[in-house]
Amino acid sequence: MNSNHSGDEIERLIDLLAKLPGLGPRSGRRVALALIRKRETLLAPLAKAMAEVADTVAECSVCGAIDTRDPCGICCDPARSGAQLCVVEQAGDLWAMERAGAFKGRYHVLGGVLSALDGVSPEDLRIPDLAARVKADGVEEVILALNATIDGTTTAHYIADALEGTGASLSTLAQGVPIGGELDYLDDGTIMAALRARKAF
Amino acid sequence: MNSNHSGDEIERLIDLLAKLPGLGPRSGRRVALALIRKRETLLAPLAKAMAEVADTVAECSVCGAIDTRDPCGICCDPARSGAQLCVVEQAGDLWAMERAGAFKGRYHVLGGVLSALDGVSPEDLRIPDLAARVKADGVEEVILALNATIDGTTTAHYIADALEGTGASLSTLAQGVPIGGELDYLDDGTIMAALRARKAF
């Protein structure tokens, strides 16, 4: 791939861009060309934004979210209730919850899910932190908003055991037909879960 | 989209990433998360590589290629013959030709194709430069390696007219079945061109 026909700096940029999720060598080149073509409006601002994020962003020491402040904006927000705690796998899931805009409590970001295969244990996942936080802050409800995967469900069960005796009530996101979803395209498990959890119309 | 739940720096990074070709708001967020997760190995080096490219890269004043040197590495290379000149639309096409590794002459990058619809005229495309270069450098062969699109073909015909009387011979890339191509998946125009240009076996 390195043919040195365009300068080492460009080759290095393409190699790094090709490592981004969803990109590869071909789209890396395409992005590099677009960046160079829009040097003033895209390349320079993006380089600056990346350097700023690299310098300022850290994990919130309270909830594990990614933010430029520590504690993060959500943990510091007095308008948000500390009585409700939403447990998510990744910072991206927190962002998705915030886009939905329905939750006004605080978060706890695990940083992954339990996985014997990948050697992920409860200590790797801020689960001990979660139990300590629930006890210390007097949390009333813990909402488990983990992904509806096997690992996510296993982790949810483990957390339920770990929080036993803390006095906090546990809940989990409802499962069913997604808004706009067509039955014909849904998997059998979802249809079964939606049927079991059917409600009066 | 801006909900200020993760710091303005991260929002700005996502907005800029979403403008890259092939990305959008959703994949912009995914890339931003991946960058933040790999801050040391990906985010910081990429920010540095982008800043370096923004500072050093320019169009070659001779051929229009993108390089950190001016004239570019190809124009300066004494091992490459100036008697053959390959005309391409974009710097990305030059990279593609170089990856193929079959051409040992020099290039002329137009920077686009003629388009009445988009108001692209010959003056926007370094075509006058090309004619001057062919005359001044004693170029023997001009290879038109433009895309096989309507605009590309129109531009090729215009260049052929503009180079009339310079004494340089003109050629163009062969059209036919691509290597590994299956007839069933090829369009009719390509099959027709391949049949017309058939050669003895």
C-alpha cells in the first residue's frame, strides 16, 4: 500500500483512517482525499477538535461516562434525580438514552458486559462500584438498560444478585415490537416476548 | 443532536466526523467513541497526522498531484520519463494508477471533468496548462486515463481537440471485461465494447 507517491504524511494519515470502525484502506483513501480537498473547512478543524478531545476528555470517576468534566455534566446536574440509576454497557448507550430524552435520573456505565470467553470479570466492569454507589447514595430504583443479548442478559442477572439487600428496586427495559417495526421482519424471539408481555388495548 | 451531555468538544468532533464521505451522524458517533476508547493509539496519532498533512500538503504546481513536496515526488523523479504524460481527473485516480504500478511516465491531474451543468469550464481544469506543458516539455504520448463516464468522455474529446497540432500522439485506456469479471454481471455497453475490441486468441 505504501508506494511513497504522495508523501509519507499522507500515507500515515490513510493508514490511521483505515483503522476507524467501518472504514478500510479504500474508504480511508477516499476520506483522506476529501479531507485534503477541504483543507480549510474540514481537515484543520477536525485535527483541532481531535487534539482538544484527546487533551480534555476523561471517564467520569462517579459514573464512567465520557466527558470533558469530572464528575461529568450529568452527575453534576442538580436537576437530575440521584434516586434513579440507569445501568448501561457503554458510553454510546448512555448517548442513545439521552437522545431518547425520557430519563431524568443518573447513569452508571459498566464499560462492557461479563464474558467468560473474553475474560471479562465483574471487577473489570465497575459492578463493585455500582453496589457501593447504590448503598451510599440511597438509590431507590436501578434500571438495567443493557443490550438484549445473551451477555447483556447474563450481566443483568449478575447485577441483580450483587444488588440484593441494598433495598433498591430493580427494573429493566420493556421488550417488544420496535416503533415502526413490521412483524414480518422481526425475529421469533421478539414476537414471542411481545406476545407474552401483551397489554389491554 | 446537540444535547450537551458529553461536553461541547465531543459534540463538535462528532459533527465534523459526520461530514466525512461515507459517514453520517450515527457512524460519526461510533467513530468518535472508538477514537476516545483508543485515545493513545488512535486519537492522538490521527490528530497529529491530520495537523501535519494540513500544514505540509499542497497541489504540485507542475502536475496538480497532492504531495508534501512541490514539485511532487513523481515530477522530481529522474527515473520517470517525461515523454509520456497520463491525464487523470483526480489525485485519487493518480493513486489508483500508481497502485497498478504499470505506468512509469508522469501525470497531469485535471481536478475534475468538463460539466456544463456544474459550470466547469476548461479554464477550471488545467487544460490550458496541459497544452502548454505538452509543447514545452516535448511530450511524445498523452494517455487519457479519464473515467469511462459521459463527462469523462466529453472531456477526453475536448482535450484531443486542444492538443491538436502539438505533435504528441494520443491514446486512451482499453475498455473491456475487467479481470475477474463475470459476463452475467456486466452491463451491455461493456460487453459491446469488449466484443468490438476483441483480439486474436
